[in-house]
Amino acid sequence: MAVDVSKMQQTQPVVIMTQPQRGGICPQSSTWQTGLLDCFSDCGVCLCGTFCTICLSCQVASDMNECCLCGTSVAMRTLYRTRYGIPGSICNDFMATVFCTTCSLCQIKRDINKRKNMNVF
């Protein structure tokens, strides 16, 4: 039984070196528009986050087309950060979300609002 070596070489698996990005555009490196503790840069968001965290969580999730229950999750913060090329790590996202839940949520909402105003959201 003869084996055709040329056919074997043509069936090599295709290796993908980079993953396609949303909309075909790679996210540019960016930073948070406000700091984690910059609550006074948008008092409305801060008050909403302080007194109605669930409402703000649902607003953030809705802005990102996700389930309302996910707004305060580590996954949501990580998704947002990676979507906009904001440096960080899942560990940092975890720490911010667990120990500063309201501040983390407010930071995401302020960032969304600022990006909407710049037409980059």
C-alpha cells in the first residue's frame, strides 16, 4: 500500500496566531476614565451606587447587553476592561469587586458614561 506524502503535508492543521476581535477591530490600549475612588467626579452615579446598588448593577449590565444579575461580578469588570484594552488582571478585578463592590461598579458606570460622550462605547 503506497502512501501519498504530498497529501499528508497538505492536511496540516491551521494554527491561529491571533483571535478575531469584536467588529474586526483590535481594542486599543486604554485606561480607566476615572479612578476607583473618584466618586465625586459623578455624584449621581455615586449616590445611585451607594443607595441602590442593584439598580446601578442592572444599568451597567444593560449597557453591556448582559444579564442584569451580572453587573457587580468579576466577570463583568474583566469583560469591560478587556473590551476597551484597559490594563489589569483578573486578580485586580477580583480584589476591586470583592472589597470595593460599590466603588468598582461606579467606576465602570462612570467609564461607560464618559465613553458614550466620546462616542467610543
